[in-house]
Amino acid sequence: MDVDVSPEGLGRVERLIGRYVDSGRYPGVVSLIARRDQVVHFQAVGRRDAERDRPMELDTIFRIYSMTKPVVSVALMMLYEEGLFQLDDPVAAYLPELTDLQVAAGGDAVRAPKRPMTVRDLLMHTSGLGSSYPSPPAGTLAELPRLLAGLPLEADPGARWIYGISTDLVGLLCEVFSGLPLDQYLRERIFEPLGMVDTGFSVPAGSVDRFAAGYTRADGGYLLADDPLTSGYTRQPSFLSGIAGLVSTAGDYFRFARMLANGGTLDGVRILGPRTVRFMTANHLPGGQDLSAMADTGGETSRKGQGFGLGFGVLLDPTVAQTIGTPGEYFWGGAASTTFFVSPADELIVIFLTQLRPSLSYPIRRELRAAVYSALTD
């Protein structure tokens, strides 16, 4: 099959990534591009652990942070397909601790919300919940509603797009509806069926040598922030964060993305129905508006020309977003500068993994889109 991708264009992608690594801005990168279900680029450059001079490898394990959100959102929508809830159901019907939530009304004043928070609000980040907990969460997901019950919402449900903690409650709802801990549910229903052998909430002892170090930006370079040998990710957490808890590899996340691109199925295993995938990756913001109309920040994306579905950002208008791309592309990224996107119209999947926080240190996501899309020849 002709994939209509130019070698010269792929060379531009490789040079772009190479400049970031050679200049010392990123320690190392694994990148993958597939078109029409054929991998046309899969490359590891730089080092996964600069302190120990360990090279980046194709099967390096990364903290994917907010790229956890699409996975957990898919997990909940699998239960939606089973008829266990409706998207407009009040969250309090399943998490009764959240029954009497109030909305901040200035100063210490609060008022009743204009409508209840729904399950769809959690998937869309329109729940009104703020972007942080009163203190770092401990214990389990089941304890989260009690922590949130005493906090006022920052906005009425449905009124604002606030990027933050909603997806932890998505993970908790997965536990409520499935009757399983989130890690077990994801493993049995998504990871094992798709062959995602290196994806989970911790790195097994036998795989720690493939785990990348975590870095923060410093003076045009980077500083070690999380040693892979002593990282908290080497121990199974009790709090299974749907926001940012997973580790994965490019190969594993590619299998997840391929499943989505193939309409919810991969290698004979069906995870979602094709209509569910299209529903999740459509823009659900009211009136077809973009994030600039509802959001103070865009989370792991810019706001203009970008919509949001059920767990995914959605490109609405490249001219407004001022980034090359095809309307209908869906995507998300993580705090350590990771990203992925799928363009259904172009039959294109792109995965980019590195480990540098914060994610907005460099405009790699927009630069990568320009390089990748310009490599398409049809």
C-alpha cells in the first residue's frame, strides 16, 4: 500500500527532533509515525538516563502523565456501552458524597449550582471542579469524593472548561461501575486485550532498567527530577490517578492509538464500537465553540481553534489554531512534553515521548505537526 509519505519529509522530522536532543534541550526522544496502518518512522535518539549515560531505546518506559486521561476516558465509555450509566446522569447518583456541592460566589460566599454535575462534565472538564486538591491525595480513589465534598466548585457545571481533577473521578466511576480496582479493570479490559505489556501505574522490578529518568527544564538544559531507580513509579501506588498515573512505551501507546484509529478494534479485539469512538472524538463544547470561549488555560493544548470531546482535544480549524493539521484530528499530551495525535482523514498516527517538564518548555507539538503534515504527499 502506498502511504504517500515523502522520505524528505521524514528527514525533516528526524532533523527537528535531532536539533532538540543535540542542543541539550531534551535528553532523549522516542517518536513514531504511522500512515494507513503502516509504521513509516520509529526512532529513538539521545539518552533515557543522562546521569548513567544510558541510551534511549524504542522500548523505553515513560511517565505519560496526562496521556492517561484518554485511556481512562475510553475505559469509562466501555461501561457506557454496557448500559451502566447515561452521560447526563448526575455524578452524585453514583458518588453520593457530592450531592450537596456548592459554587463559589465571591469571598466566602457560596450558592447552589445552576444544574447538577453530570458524568459527561467529568469527561469534558466542565464539572466546575478546580485544578487541585486541598492537599496531595493519599489513600485510594474511593476517598476522593469526601475530600472534594467540602470544597466549592469554581464554576457552575457546564459553564467553564477547567483542566484539572475531573478525570480522577472518571477513574473512580470505572471502579464503581465495574466493581474492580482501576488498575485491574484497565489491565483486564484494555491493556491485556491490546497487548500493552508495559503500561500500568508502576514499573515492575524487571523493567526498571528500561525506565527513563524524569527531568525539569533548567537554563536551556535539564536537571534530574526523578531518578528511575528510586522513583515512586517503581512501587505500586494506592491512589490510582486517572489524571496522570500511567507509564507506557511508544509501542504500547501506538496499540492504543491504532485501536482508536481502527474504529475501536485491533487485531480482532474490540474495545469500543466505531460510533462510540467518533462520538468521543467529536467536539462537545456547547454550540461548537472552541476552548478560547470556555477555558482560562488549554491544558495540554492551545485554546483557539481547538475543541474538546470526551477525553480528547479536537482540532476544529487549523487557520484559527494557527497550526497545520486536518480538522477532526484528536490528540492529547502529558506534563513531560509527551504528545500523540490521530488524524482520521489522513489515516495518520503520531506519538512523541520524552521526559522534560513543564510541557510548554518548547513549542515542539506545533513544530512536530508542521514537519509531519508537510511530509504527506497526497
